[in-house]
Amino acid sequence: MPLSRKQIAWRAAQDLGDGVYVNLGIGLPTLVADVLPDDREIVLQSENGVLGVGPAPGPNEIDLDLVNAGKQPVTLLKGGSYVHHTDSFLMIRGQHLDLALLGAFEVAENGDIANWTTDDPKFPPGVGGAMDLAAGAKAVWAMLEHNTRSGAPRLRRKCGYPLTASGVVRRIYTDLAVIDVTDKGFVLREMVEDVDFAALQNRTEAELRKAPDLKPLKTPTL
């Protein structure tokens, strides 16, 4: 079975190193704050001016003055701070963030990412800080469902939607796989056990290459 959204977040969280400063993009990446490894210090930043973002608050912990860039209530860890959004973007544009975890509508085999607008008039464009993060973070990973609700592939030879940034994505986490973006295209690192390679390739527009150490993609039940 495909992974749930929280399981995708859990899998991405396992690859975060100790001591890294990470921005969580709007949507799927925000779930990473709830599933961070307990044995590492990972500092989460929100571009609206929060450093030290904690997990989502419980029903009785919500402070409407404390929100992330997606206007979702968050918590603040001990030692965390609020800063002016100008200072927050100086962190981003000054390349002080180790990683940006971004949601995406599409990712191309050369690392292009499209995540700010679609052709759907029901969803107005929303650039937010994505372009700054894609250009300013030292590394960019993308998190998304492997296919649209209609079954169309999101991992493509070339993005069909307007780009957020060109050639920046280095790793992709989906509900079916973990994929690296290399000079030779998509390299499949992990794959859920209920899908074979041929079926996964059929759900992916761009060519997939198996890593020599290809592993099953396993997560806890969340």
C-alpha cells in the first residue's frame, strides 16, 4: 500500500542529520515537525520569522499568535525565538539553512521543481517563500504524492507547470519511493514492497534507474 502523508514525513525525517537547520515548506513537509528523531537536535525554521518550531500543538495548546508560514498553529521549543521576517529571509538568502523540505506539484528528472501554481482556477497561485528557499538553502528535498488523484505522474521528464526553481532538488520522498536526483536522472533508492519496479515505472513519466543497493521502503504504522 502507498504510505500515508505522515509516513512520508517520517521517512524524510530519518535522513535529517544532527544539528541541521531546516525549513519546512507549506503542506506535507510541515508534518515532519511531529516525527523528528528523538536522538538528534534539529532546528526548524519558518520563513515568517520563527526559529525553533516544535510539533503541532494539542487542542488546549493553540496560540493563534504563533503560526508557521502556512498559517497553521505551531509550538515553540525551549530556546526558540521569533524574528522579523526580514531577518528570517536573510537567513534563507544568506545560505544559512542546511536544507529546505518543499512540497511540490511536479519534479523533473533534472531537479526542476514546480510548486507554486497549477492550471486549476480553484487554487490561486501562491509563491510564498518557495523561490527564496529553493535558491538559498544549501540543499533541497521534495515531498509529494507520486501521482495526482487522477493518476497522472508528478515525477516528469519536464515540468508542465511554471517552475519555482531549476535544477535544485536532490532527493524526493513520495508515498511509493525514495528517489535521488543525479546527473543521469532519477535513481531509485527505496520502494514500497507492494509495488514492483515495472509498476512504479509505469506510474513515473521519467526513467527510473535502480540503485545498486535498492532497499524496501518501510515505515512504522502512523
